[in-house]
Amino acid sequence: MLSSFFWTFGTMVEVLLALLLVGHYQLDWHWLLGFTAVPLFIDLLAFPFVPESPYYCISAGDVEKARKILERMAQSNGKVLPVGRLVSVSEKQRITNEGTAMQQHAGGSAETEMSSLVALETVHMDRYDKAELAPEELAESLVSITRVL
């Protein structure tokens, strides 16, 4: 939805720029193309200062770089990075599959157990966000949840 806004806004700016340059100043279309490329050059100058996506870093196997980026983002927002371990999507899926297999082997309902563990973890994280839970207590509770998995 937001991208549609930017495309629409950009198209309107392009039309206004064309009316101004070609219509009013009687410049050639080459000038219109040059003025249209100005945001691209601004982006190219800013490119070295934009950090990698933490998701990409984790997918590429560079978890430490992802953690540093997330810590810098949290610091710039005046927040503290929650205690925990970053895992890739494939590792999370593997952990989930192992937990499901363990629950099925034990004869319990794997879906019910997994959803209750996710809900429990969410409650603990929510209590941590509201400062009802100390970081050490949060880490301890998440470790115990992970042991169940």
C-alpha cells in the first residue's frame, strides 16, 4: 500500500518536473532525464552508510554481524536488545521439527504443545518489555522453554 503511494507521488513529481522543464523553461528531454536521475545519485552517495539487513546476515551465516547491526539499531532507538539467540529461518524450522518429533514420540499433541510454548515465550517477552521481569529472569525462562523444545 505504501509503495503504491510512492509510485503515485513519484509519477506526479515527474509530470510536474516535465511541465516545468520542458513546458516553462523550454529545455530538451535530456534535461528532464538528468533531473530525474538526481535522487539516484543521492541514493548512491548514501549507500555505504546503510547497514546490511540483519535477516540477510543471518541467512548468510554471519550471526555476529547481524547482532551488531541490531544492537546499533536498538541503541539509536534508545532501547535494549532483548536477551536471546539469533537463529536463521532454517534453524528455527529444524528446532520446531525436532520439538514436534519429540512431542509426537511422547504421545502428546505436538501442535498444542508448540503453540502453548510460543504463547508462554510471548508472555515472558511482554513482561520483560513492561519491566516486570529482570533480564536474568527472562533469560532463565527462555532457556527453560528451549529445553522443553
